[in-house]
Amino acid sequence: MTRAAHSTAPARVDGARAVAEPHPTLERGLQALLRLGHDGRYEGEMRWCAMLSAQYVIAHHVTGRSIPAARRQQLLRYFERSQSANGLYGLHDHAGPSLFVTTLVYVAARCLGAPADTPWLKGARRLFAEHDVLSIPTWGRVWLALLGVYGWEGVHPMPVWVWALPRALPMHPSRYYCHTRMIYLGVSLLRSERPVASETPLALALRTELYPGRRYAEFPFARMRSEVSALDRVAPEHPLLALGYRAFALSERFTSQESFGPLRARLREHVRFELRASNHLGVSPVSGLLGALALALTVPTDPDVERVFAQLERWVFDDEDGARVTGARSETWDTAFALRALHACRAAGLSLPDDALRDAHHALAQQQILTHLRGHAAHFRADPAGGFCFSTRDHGWPVSDCTAEALVALLEGPESAFPRERAAAALGFILRCQNPDGSFGSYEARRTEVPIEALNPSEMFMECMVEGSYVECTGSCMEALAHYIARYPGGNLVGPARASLARGLAFLRRSQRPDGAWAGAWGVHFLYGTLFAVRGLRAAGVGPEDHQVVRALQYLVAQQRADGGFGEHEASALRDHYVDLDEGHCVQTAWALLAMVEGGSRCAQGARARAASYLESRQRPDGSWPRERMVGVFFRTALVDYDLYRSYFPVWALAAQRATQPR
């Protein structure tokens, strides 16, 4: 899952002059940021919710793998400390209760040895008495079925034969968004093979605890397939999806499990290819674990399965609140942004240690994928050569805006020594990610223009069936295109880069909302999208007084709070209009300030000064800014916390503001 904001290219700073007077807030922020670097690497994490940690535990349990005692205690500590005040768990820190997440955490705690009467599990037990666990979303049903506490017949059939349909069809799984297709490849194999779990004492106990006062043997699992708890379902089941489910169920009646044995074997090899191509990490911990479990059905001691569980430890994060599985490590993403913030500080006249920029540049350059992936097309993969991943190179799944941000950071400084051929390779990957409408996808270009969101089976997420037309990816990629053109005006890719930049500009011009904003997809929401759109417009040569730039900055000024800060609630993504957070947020204020600075219009001069003052007032004595509400988002419903956003975005924004002020 990716995203964030970027620095001011020198060519876009109108009338900018660096100043040398002391700036205590910026100096302290810079020093705090520098302390986070390790040999030039800046590595944060993407914190999501307890679901990932619960699946980590359940996967170990169903495959008979032990978790060391110290880790077990740390996981239990995290489960206890991460629950809400009512003892329940949501899809993110600020969400209401989720039957899905609460059930998985409860089951995981029991797998770790927590007694059923553990005090901090009482909230979950109350929830089970009030809400029927039979209505848990499909993702939860799969994990419960693996434990033997839910019937596979209660999971919609997801037949493997759909993978054998002609790839030209718009609904072929190869056309799905990469996370969706890899998750449902694993789910399809598990549902098709329906492994029977042993009736262990724990399984028998869970059947009683999850379904209080009811007889498990009498449960109507099949009739519950489309019944999903209102605590988790975000949209009703579309009639087309319901029709598809009925067709799948009908086909299951007329085929035997043995009918598609050879196809299932080929799909397992597909899973194996993906695991090996991603250094056994998978595109995410969710898909990696599901793929490993699908392989373990036939060979429990499969070396690839063993490697997945070993690599899973890279996603585990330990701190004073316990051990949790993070959504992703974000080394490349964070290092690119940190390096851009350091460039901005230097442009603002601050002195940096001699090795700070050099080490970050070197660390970032090392993360580029330099080789082609053999067999990528046959396995529904884009060629990753030249790209940069969200985490590290060995993850194997580069992303358009991660690549763009890295390329800009590597080309931005005058001392840049990034080889021309490697810059061209990065640009080549970026160009391969452009959609037909001129926008950019994330991991690849969109593979179908047929609207198949109606077939979304996830129940808890929205807009996850195909690659999107992402404003933020578009803005980042346009900035990278502009930097490449400026650095290598005679390069072979300048022509394609100019054409791509023009198509991106046309997309941004078409997609601005009547109020002047753009909607984001990977951050909350209009503040985030508008920053990247303004950045893209300016990268394409649009002037600061262009009517669309002015409208965008006027929109931002209208959202500014009386104290100078900005704060947008995540409900904006669902309500499709700006929802105020009722308090300022340092990262979002930094996003707005960057947009206003980089936009350059005179209409935002006063608002810029007030936003900078707000950031200065919120800085802590150690130079950092406080951890606040989650502002990363994916699929419109899941909030995430990018740990280092509060470290580099305020510094970056203040440096950009300072660099544009007259002496």
C-alpha cells in the first residue's frame, strides 16, 4: 500500500532568495530530522491496525509454527494496548468497532494462550453476544475457516477457473489491482481446496465463545454468504456481483474438486513465482501469508513457505506498546522525502553536515531495481526495471510515485552524480505507469477501462478493483518528468517525457473540482490531492497566476483555521466534500503550506505566514512535531500512520517558505 508530498524545485521558486538569519524552529527541526538518519537511510513504518498482527498469529497457529515466548507476550501486550476505550478494535485507530478486526484479534489472543476470561477480552465477548460472528466479512471467514471455526460453505465460491478465462476479458483477474489480484489468488486456492482443520480443544472452545448460546453444527453457513455485518460493510453488494456469485455457486454444483487439479497446480506455481520475485515478502503481508498457506496445503514443509515465515519477521515492529506487524516498511519513500527536505533546507540557507546529503543520496540510489524480471508478463506483472519500491529494492514491487520522488531527490541537488542511464531507466518505469487518460497508476498502468468496481468482493474497502487515476501519483511523476527534461535536454527520452507531461497536464486540468480542489487517494484528502496537483501544474510550466493555480490556492486559504493551521477529517473521502477536523494538524498544515509556496500565487501570501507560525508554535522542545491523527489512507476507508511524515514535512514546508522570503 504508498504516498506523500514533495519539495520545491528551484525553477519554480519565483523571486526566491535564500536568507541567512537564524531560524531556531527550522534549525531544531533540521537537527531532529538528521538524528533519524542511519547512514543516510530514513526508515519509518506504515502503521495500520491490529488485523495484520492477528493474521500473523493465526498463520503460525494453523501451520503448527511456534512463536517464541517473548514475542508472544509482546503481541499480547500490543493487542491489549491497541484496543479502543470500549475494548474493541476498528479498521484504524479512529474508526468505530469492526466485527472483523475484533474477532481476529480475539482469536489470535486465544491462540497465544490468553484465557477466555482475560479482562481485556471482555469487550470482544460482549460484541459477540450483540453481533453475529456469522456475518463477519469474507476476509475474516477465510481465517476462521482455516482454524475450523467457520464453514467453508459460508465463503462465496471463488473458482480457480476464472484464471483460465481469456485474458482479453475485462474481468480477468490479471486486470485487477495488484493487491486485489494477489489476495484473491490465495483466497481462491484456499476456498477451492477447503482444507479441513482439526477439532482441537481450542477450536471447540472458540466455537462456543464466538457464537454464544448456539450449536455450531446447526449453523446455516451457506445462507450467510452475502450477510455482512453493518459494522464492516461500506457499500451494499452490487447486483452484478450477486449475479456472479450465483453463477459461481451453480458452477460449483456441477464440477468436482478434482476437475481443476492441474489448473490449481499452475496457480500455485504462480504464487511461488510471486513470492520469489518479492524476496518472499509478497506485495503485502496479507497476500504473502495467503499465498504461503495455499502452498502449504500440498507441502507443509515447502521451502518457499518456510522462507515466507522467515521474511515475515521483517514486517514486525517492537516498541514499548508491544509487537505488531506493520503494513510496510517505508525506507525508500521516507529517504526520498527526507532528502528532498534536506535540499529545501540548504536552499533556505541552512548549513548541513558535509555527509548528510551525500549519505542520503547514496542510500537512496542503492534502492533502484536494475534488472528485468524474467517471466513478468506471463505472471501478470509489469517490468520493474528502473523502478523504486516503497520499502526496499528486494521487495520487487516498484511504485510510480516512489520512483518519481526518488528520481527528483537524486536529480535535485547540484552535486547530483546519479548516472544518466539509471535516470533514464527510472523514467522508463514511470512512463510505463501512465494511464490512457494521462494520469498515472501506482504499481502499473491501469489494465482495463471497463468499470468493474461493481465486482468488488472486499466488502470493507472501496475503489480497489483496478489501478486508479491518482492525482498524487500524477503530480509526482510530472515533477520527475520535468526534472529529467531539465537535466538531460538532449536525452533520447525527452520527446516521450514531454508528451507524457502534456498528457498529465491535460488530466489535471480536467480533474480539478469546481471548488478548486483535487481529491487524493493516499492521503486525507483534498489537502493532500491539491498539493500534488499544484505541484504537477507548476512542473508542467503553468504560471503562479494561472486561473487553476489561483483557484486551488484560494480553496486552501478558505480551509485555513483561525490559528493558522489546517486540519481535514478523513470523512472527506466518503462524503466527497471537505470535513473539518476541528483542530489543526501539523502534517496537513505542512502539506497546505507547501502547496501555497510552490503554487506561488500572491493570493496566499498571508495564509502562508500564518501556516508557518502555526507550525512553529507546535514544535516540541526536541525539535520534533507531535504524533497526531492518522492522515494516510487507502481504498477510502483504511487510515494509516506514516511514522516519519511529522519529521520531514514540517521542516520541508518551513524551509520552502523561508527560501521564498525576501531579505
